[in-house]
Amino acid sequence: MRPLRIIVATADAERLRGALIVASAHAALGGAAALFLQLDAVGLLRAPIAAPQDDAHRAAGLPDLAAVLAEAQALGVAISACQSGLALCGMTAEDLPNGIDVGGPVGFLQATDDEARLLIA
């Protein structure tokens, strides 16, 4: 199965939720999956992890954003946050949830081989 790599390009919690769900499904099927949160999207990882639509998701019997993130990590989805995004959001690496790496777009793209599917959310 080809690797799946997703760039989350905006600070939209529902885009992050969707990217995490797709990456988790890919990982559950045995594929490698990775997410890169670019610039202000990094702010979505500020504690406590929450999204405006969490109540609606819970009411429908679905997990909230924090649970979706934890499930993705448990399935082995690699998640990295943009160094510049940390600065933009007034955060440091210590503000990120455990298991989130810090890097940049060049490193993320260097790790994306020709076989990988690259999506932008």
C-alpha cells in the first residue's frame, strides 16, 4: 500500500479531523500515514485539544477531536508540527501533545517519496 502524507494547511479543526480520520483509516489498513500541520494549523494542537463541532460529534456518538488525535497516534500515524507555525502561534515544542514531532515543509517533502500519495487538507 502506498504511503499517505497529508498537509493540513489551515487552522480549521474540521479539516484536521478529516485528515486524521483518513490517515487513521489508511494506517488501520496497514499503510504508513503522516500529517504535517503548517503555520497557523499548529494552533489546533494547543491544549486542551478541542474543536467547535465536538459537542455535535459526541451527540452523534462520534469521538471528539482529542480522541481522534489519540486514536491516530495509537495507529502509528506520524504527526509533525511546523517550526514556523509554533512561533506564529506563540507555542513551543513543549506545548505540543506527546508524540508530535517538530519540523518544516522541506523535511516533510523530502520524506515523501514518488510512491506516496500527497494530499492537502
